[in-house]
Amino acid sequence: MTLAPRIDYRPVSACEDCMILLANGEVPEDRPDLSDIISLRWQGYGLVPGCPPDCCQRTEDGDSPEPWFSWSACEICGSGLAGNSQHVTPFETTEKETTILSSVTGI
């Protein structure tokens, strides 16, 4: 089943902890509640690491931009710690799609 965005959303910035969780399903030892935090903040949305294909911030090769250092809070979990950030693209999901995503990502 292919999940497609229903509305175009701008990419948001995510901290390294969120990226590791979204990409690998690994919960950092020092943040055991991270999955719950993301689930509550982004209920009804899927989160895909990277920029959408039409993102103006992509490189000339069409890749998502490299991670960058940021003092801003993570837009996924709300952590205020400074560190590397990367793009994540949120999209609306149906209840069924959200259940499928949760079973795959653990979020």
C-alpha cells in the first residue's frame, strides 16, 4: 500500500533523536518516552524523513539537504536542546493508515 500526502506540507526540522527513531525505529536510552511524545504531538499524521520531491531546499542532485546545526526546538518532539537537525515531511493519514504506520515504525 502506498501512502500519499493529501495536502502539501512544508518540511519541518527534527532532532537527531527523532530522526533515529523515524528512520530506524530505535528509541534513545535517555528518552524512553519519545515515541509517546511524537504520537501525541503528531496524531493523525505520518512522518517521513527528508524533503518532499518538490522541496525547494533539495540539492542539485535532488537529495535532501545535509543535516545542519540548530539552536531551535525540534518541531517533531519539541526538545529545546541544540544540535543537528534534518528535514521531516508530515502528511495527513487516515485512521487505517495511521495504524499501519504505527505497526511499522513503532510510533
